[in-house]
Amino acid sequence: MIRSRSSLFSLPFPAPSFFLGVLLLSSFGILLLSPAIAQAQGTRLWSQSKFEELERGKPQGVAIDSDGHLTAGPESRLVFTTPSTYVWSVAADREGNAYLATGTPATVLKVTPEGKSTKLFSAKDLTVQVVRVGPDGAVYAATLPSGKVFKLDAQTADRTEENATIVFDPAVTAEKPKYVWDMAFDCEGRLYVATGGPAGIYRITNGGKPELFFKSDEQHIRTITFDTSGNLIAGSDGTGLLYRIDKSGKGYVLFDAPRREITSVAVSPSGVIYAASVGEKGRSNLPPLPVQGNATPTATPATEIAVITPTTA
């Protein structure tokens, strides 16, 4: 969990703690016994049963369900505060170390579970946009606005653009994209890089050159992940398309979002896809694109999350 000014929290899940006394829950309401108040004024009893009533308070170690129930929630504790203004991406390795991609200044920081930090990488760019830990244990960092991807040794500190290994440089590609927005690894350890300006996805085999795996007419490919069948799921910025891309690089539109940009996607173990979208979509004279899945959107004024159940594998 990250907060401004860039603080990292760990999230264990203990039983909830309450600051004012003992909290007793029943079907009739909430009974709060405060020792100090009880001695001076006696026991106070009131009833809270609706989500709107409970959310007026500040939860401490509890989560409020939409139906008004309280359940044990995560407790956060401050582990580390970065000198950077922003933390744009976080990845973790098998030992529980966190890797932070920061901006202003642009760095990659390694933070142990105890909160000890090491600067692995610094760049002259504005920000490190995304960081991932590869199957080989190396750390991969993408910078903006240069759009380069660097491979870092997790045990070596203070690397820079001059001495870090470059695995993706947009300047040497035919399309010359201006942005790198996301990265993902397939089951064979190959790296996929989502780009924008123009939108595309590049595949990089270990030690090999980048090859254009998928090209889109959208402005950006903002987010990518893999489904349970090994297909690449990608969300775009422009008209808010969600693609399923097979292993040959052929793409299918699963969902045409009512908003212009899909910023994040996740896939459940059962294959259901969740897509978050933002931004007002402009009018288009083109007919609606055919889709290959059923979507159930849940909207808020600023964002929308759609649940997509693909109809084909």
C-alpha cells in the first residue's frame, strides 16, 4: 500500500483492534463499552445497520461490506518512505522483497520485509513507470519518456542508464513507440512489453531482439496479463478495447468498454476477466465492434469495472 509522499506498507491480517474499548456485534446493532465513559456516564447503546451509516466512521482494522456487515480487515504499518514523489509500480520476489518503481527522481528501490532499502537503479528520465521480477530473478524496469526497458541484477546496487543492460530500446524498432506502459512474462519466460504512440506489444526472448507481437489501431496498450489458457489479455487507450491475443499474435476484441481507457486487468483462476476503465469516450462514426464475451459493468462517476466471461477459449 503506497501513500503520498511515497510510503510502503506491509499488510498482515490480524484480528481487528478497537481503540475505544470492546466492540460487540449482534443483529440488533453495535454495543461499545468504553471504560472511561462507563465510569463517568454508564454504558451507551446505539444501532448502526446500513452501509451509509457505517462508512461515516473511520474503520480501524475492519472492512465494511456493502450490506453493512463488519469483518476483520487488513492492518497496515509503515515499512518505508521513499525520497521520491511518486511510486508508480511495485513488484515482489519469492523472498518477500519489494521493488518500487518511482518518479521524481526516477529510481528502482529494493525494500526488504524489515524496511531496509537499496537503490538498484537510477535514471535521468522523469520516472520508472513499471517494474517486474522475471522468472530468472532479474528485475526489469521501464522508464519514461525514453521508453527503454532495463534488466537489473537484484543483488547489485547503484546501476544507471550507462551500465545497466538494455533489453528494449524503441529507437531500434521500426515503429519507434514513445511509451512503455506495462510488462508481463509468459510461462516460457519470454518478456512482453506493452507500448503506446503507436500501440503495440513486443515479445523478447531471453537474449534476443524485440519482435512486434501484436499491433493495434488504438493509441496505447495500457495493461497486459495472461489468462489461464496462456492467451495475452490487453487493454487499450483510445476507445477502451479489451483484447484476447492468442499465442500466434492474433487478437480478438472481448469487450468494448463505455470509457476510453482500460487501465488495469486481472484474471481469476476460473478464467473470469476483470477490467477497470476510466475517461470519457468521444463519439465515433464507426459501427460497434463485435465482441466475444459477456460483460457486467459496475460503474462509479470516475471509474468503471467490468466483469467479462469469455464465451470461447
